[in-house]
Amino acid sequence: MGVPHPQAVGLRAGAEALGLALTESQLESLLGYLDWIAKWNRVYNLTALRDPDEMLTHHLLDSLAVVRSLQAHLQHRCLARPRLLDVGSGAGLPGVVLAITCPELEVSCVDTVAKKALFIQQVAAALRLPNLQGIHARVESLTQVFDVITSRAFASLADFTQWSAGALAARGVWLAMKGKQPVDEMRALPAGVEVFHVEPLAVPGLGAERCLVWMRRSGLDAEVLPGFVGVLRQA
């Protein structure tokens, strides 16, 4: 038997605390992804964190905290092959994590830094994730549309939604991962964008506030609200 991965126990415990029933293959892929970040960090500045245990909590578990809610949304929408765009993805957080844990998703990670988009392509090939691709571009230039657009520590809510509005499907949603509830940012949203749910996130081992801000175009019918919020609260 090989030597267990140093972060294997922590990842498994964290996933269980988040209520995620991940397969052994998914756990191995997540650990492999962590190793790829550490490897590239020796040459390129993908992330500021270097300590493996901190990378586990602040990167993997932080991204895993949104999985159940996203899965509830996808199940509620009954989309055949949903498409997700991760904006300003950097090292692929949360995009790569979502591609691993939600194989039904087609995940695109867009970044203006070529090396970071190349990193995503390398991870997709190494971990055999056919549902993952890296895109080197500005989000405003994309011509495809996506059912879900995510960001994590990327920009203000106003900039995030404005820059990516052209890539959002008619009934798509924005998911912004934030620290403390961004009350001022929510008040400053552009016309035509509304917050319909703010969800507190509890990240195992991370003693800091986290939340997930759900947004959509204003004036849509109740397809996702209030029924979808009820699904979220049960997730």
C-alpha cells in the first residue's frame, strides 16, 4: 500500500461535515488537484497560500461548501447538461472543485492570465476531467451562455454581474462567494440585477465568515423563487 496523502484525513472529515458523499475517485481527484496547485505554485503565483493544511481549508473545503446548494439548484432546474462559468478563476477555485464533484456540469474557468488558463487545461488532462476547460479571455468577450456563473474573491457584485451579464443564460443565476455579507455591494447592484437569496456557509476548520450570494435578472417569474429557496434550506 502507498503512503496516504497528508491531507486525506482532513479532506474526508471536511467533506463529511459538509454532508457530501464523495466517491473515492472524487476524493483522489481533489487531493491530486491540491498537489497540482502546490507544484505550480513553486514556479507561478497561482495562490498566496503555500501551507498544505491551509490550502485544504481555505481552498478545497471553502469551495466544497457550495456544492450541496448548487446541486439542489441544478436538480430543481432539471437541466439536461448545465453549463457553469467560473469568472476570474485563478487556480480554478471553485471551478475545478465543482467539475470534480458535479460531473453533470460542463465547467469553464475563464481568466485573463494565460498561465492560469493553461493550468486549468493541465489539470483537466491530468485528472481526466472531460467536463472542465480553461479559457484565456476577458469574460466580456465570451459568446457562449451559461446557466450558472460563479466567482470567488473576484470583484464587487456590481462589477461581477455587469462584466458577465452577456454570458448569463436567460434564466441563469449568479453565485458569488463572499466573506461577510456584502450589504453595501448588494445595495449597489446595477439595475436589472437582484439578490434572491444570501446563504451563510460554514467551512470546516475555517474560523471566518463566509456566505454565498445568489443573484438573477430582475423581473423573472417564480421559477427559482420561492420554491428553490425552500429546496436550499433543506439541503
